[in-house]
Amino acid sequence: MSDSEIRGRETVVIIGSGPAAWTAALYAARALMEPFVFEGAGSRTMIPGGQLMFTTEVENYPGFKDGVMGPDLMMEMREQALGFGTRSIWEDVVDIDSGRYPFRLLSNTGTQVLADSLILATGANAKWLGLKNEERLAQSGGGVSACAVCDGALPHFRGNVLAVVGGGDSAMEDSLYLTKFAEQVVIIHRRDEFRASKIMSERALTHDKIRVEWNKVVTEVLGDETITALRLEDTVSGEVSELEVGGMFVAIGHTPNAGFLNGVVELKDNGYVETPMPWRTETSVPGIFAAGDVMDDYFRQAVTAAGTGCMAALEAERWLAHRGAAGNEHSEELVVRD
Ligand code: NAP
């Protein structure tokens, strides 16, 4: 990359377009930092706006007593941030040089930007089983979801038999949560023992509304407008069966969108961005901050993502002010880190 190809130097660059990214942009814009957002280029499985773009009604985002549609909420957040002077482009950042300052970013179309500070807010994607009807019904609000806390309380799940796929803590937690609304919860797990912690497994196994289909995988999701049943296959005997359900919650883990950050900042063993200090969003590289699901493997809620987006913007602002006070602000000098 040569400096002559660089589009410009920005005070703060934000990568992402979910609640964390737009909240960071809103705070940075109101602090007159004129944030520049890489919203993402979009693909079949990932569209700018993050995971809420795949959700129907959101009932647990404060401030909307009658709920709000996920895509509408994201549109509002985007427009609010743009209204205060945020600029954005629909491109993916594919490479970051964090070994020099200002940081240098390269997009999928070749755009290069220098950044005095950087906020990583690329989110995470729920893992899916990869079945055709699963994806269609998840997108149409037809009773398939990867977020029990987000969708479980919706009217069409109430009083139904609900399936939860997975055997980890998320599957246990989701199942227990869903017992509030479901007539029965059926956990479908591909092995004969759970991966989940003892305490969570015990809670699920002793709950009178929960039963388990051991050694089963879902091979087909049945239903036209809404889900009606699952086709299951026994992983030991190969036997095929059908289970009538009114909903399916996939809880087989998440993948943080952090692949492009390998070698840029430190990642945890599970692939999420490391933020070493409690209650801080700064990464292992000073001046680079992370917010939302790309760094949060625990809460993963829209409102917590927004909260950490706010924190990242405030930290970036303070970090830049501190650099300025130290006489470093807007130095064109390139600093190569160890
Ligand atoms: P996880 O621990 O990776 O468990 C994923 C589960 O899904 C496993 O049981 C796995 O089966 C199953 N699975 C994966 N791919 C599958 C596929 N294609 N088809 C069918 N089943 C599949 O993920 P998680 O439950 O989301 O938990 C992630 C981390 O967050 C863990 O460290 C967990 O302890 C933590 N967490 C903690 C809490 C809590 O403490 N309250 C709540 C939620 C999550 P196998 O077991 O056969 O591999």
C-alpha cells in the first residue's frame, strides 16, 4: 500500500453496522469527531445492520413499549448517527495494519483509510444447522430462531411444543427460558451427554417441562408458512422420525466476525476480541477499541452491544485527548510497533 492511494485520515473509524457500531458513531459524532463507518458490503448470510436484520419483533429493547421490528430499529439507529454527521460506506474492511500509527485500513474494493482511533464492532453470527427451510423460516418469522431471549416471548411460540437444538450452556439456558411460554421444550442433541456445565444440565434435566431427544440430528425443517415439524435422524441407529413442533431454536454457538482481526489485535481462545481491562473496551493495541458481540461472548444482547458501543466511543475520545495533551495529536509520523 502506498500513501498516495489513501482516501483520507479519520479521527475515528468504526467497523460494523449493528447496535454497537451505530451507538459508537452517535456518541463520536456528537463529540464532533466526525466518525467514518465501514458498514459492510453485505452477502447472502450477512447484511449491514447486524443480527437484528434477521429478527422480526424485538420486545426487549428499552423505549419501545409495543416492541419494534429488528430492521426498523437498525434503520433508526443508523439515521440517528448519520443525522449528527457520521459518514459511512458499504464496504468490508479486509486488512488492518495496526503495527503503525495512524492505523491503516484496506477495504474489499481497495479503499484505504488512515485512522487515529478505531472501533471494532463487527458482531457475531449465530451458527445455523444449514438446512434450506431453516434459513427461509428464520428470515420470514416462521417460527425458527437462533435467539430464545429475543424471540421466545412472541405470541406464536406460546403454549406450543418448542425444540431447542444443541447441548451446550446456551441450549440449557434457552430451554429453561422457553419453559415460561412453551407447553413443552424438547432438547435435540447429537450425542448422549451434554457439553453444558453440570449445574445447567441438571436444571434442564430436572425441569418437568423439558425432555431430551438424545443422539438425534435435525435433517429437515418441515412447514410452509410456519414450522410444523422436524425430521430427526438417530446418530446411532440411523432411524428416522418426525417431531411435531411449533418452533425451533438453534443454540449451537456463535462465531464472532473477527477472522480478519487475526494478528491485528489479540483474540481470545474462542475467537472473540480480547479487551484486557474489566469495564473497558480497549483491545491489546492502544487506540483500538472493541464493542458489541465481536468482544462479548457472554451477554450478546442488542442493548449490551449499544452500551459497549457508547463506552468505546467515550474511550476513543479520551484516548485521543490524552494523546493530544501529550503533544502527539495529528502526528504524521509513522510509528512501527514491536
Ligand atoms: P457450545 O458450548 O460450543 O455448545 C454448542 C453445542 O451445540 C454443543 O453441544 C454441540 O454439540 C452442539 N452443536 C454444534 N454444532 C452442531 C451442529 N451442527 N448440529 C448439532 N449440534 C451442534 O456453545 P454455547 O452453548 O453457545 O456456549 C458458548 C460459551 O458460552 C460456552 O463457554 C458456555 O459455557 C458459555 N455460556 C454460558 C452461559 C451461562 O453460564 N449462563 C450461558 C450460555 C453460554 P457437541 O457437544 O456434540 O459438540
